[in-house]
Amino acid sequence: MPAYIDLSHTIHDGLVTYKGLPAAIVCDFLSREESRSRYAPGTEFQIGKIEMVTNTGTYIDCPFHRYADGKDLSEVGLERFVDIEGIVIRADWRKGLAVTAEAFKGRDVRGRAVLVHTGWSEHWETDAYFENHPFLTEDAAVYLRDNGATLVGIDSHNIDDTRGNSRPVHSTLLREEILIAEHLCNLQNVPDEGFTFTAVPPKFKGAGTFPVRAFAKLK
């Protein structure tokens, strides 16, 4: 049996993923107690209600997130989310926040899910997570685009530097339909190679971002 490593954060009531965006609300629409009056004795159900922005937890960005004419979640082929040959790039945030093209040179990224392990996920659900986080530089995005990466992920608050208002990494990758996975975790448990990456969102029309259950399958 293959081994699986979960790379997703848990979404719970009150979770704030991105500073300034509302927290997730996870509650009962129909509680088990209330349902008892609707069913035979001993039978009960819970129907949940969830309210959240699409940028919640660990999520995938599709081209529509950045570009009005880009493919939304319903238009991206299923093969772009499932069993992508993976590679992990180690870029410890303690050695510098900016991950440049040099981090990827000499590594075979073509056709792969390129997952950048910075270690920043250790700050998840703390104030430190939102500020001065590691990110990819524009030259890194251009290198990954030009060398055929299929998907690029990071275990950080954003794949771009959020200290300014430009988003060159999102712009470069999503223009070429290279998907982006943000807020990954547990990449320290994944080998540099020898695994596939899967992160499937629901098939929503008119949305370019949504939470995923991301995981690595070891070979």
C-alpha cells in the first residue's frame, strides 16, 4: 500500500488564513438534537453550514483568481490536480525570505508539482505567520514558467512578497495556467523526490481559488 502524507491545514470555526479577510464560520444548520423530531426514534443527523472566503486553509489558485479571462475551478482539467510528479525544494526561511531562481537551478521541474519547503508553516495560526514571510521572487517564477513546471506550491502565507501591492509570481504563473498551492504544511516529511502530489478543489463555476485536501503519495 502506498504511504500518504497530508499537506493540508485543518479548517475550523474561527480560522483566519489571511489577515484582513473574515474568519471561517463552521456551525450546525440542523443539529442532531433538532433532527430527532424529524426521524424515527434512534435516528439523527447533522447538516453543517460553512461560511468562508475562498482563500481559507490550504488552497489552490487557478488562472481566474488573477485574470478575468482565465480558467476557473470548473474549467481546469482534473489531471492538473491529481497525481502530479512532485519535487520538494528546500529553502529554510531562516537563511533568507526571498526564494530566487537559484534555488531551482539544476533541478528537473518540467511537468512537476514544485513544492517549496521554507518551514514557515510552524507559525500557522500565530500573528507571526502573516508578516515578513518567505516568498518566491519574480525571476524564480519566470524560471519555473520557462522550465515547464505544472504547479508551484509553498508552505507560507503567500507565494508573493506581500510587503508591496504587486504580485509578479501570481501574474507570471497563472497567466501560463501554472497552478499555485499556498499554505501547505508537513513538507518536512516529504522526500525531495519519489512522490506524486494531489490537491483537488470542488468544481465551482466563477471561482478561481478554493480549499483543497493536499497530499503526497510516496512511491
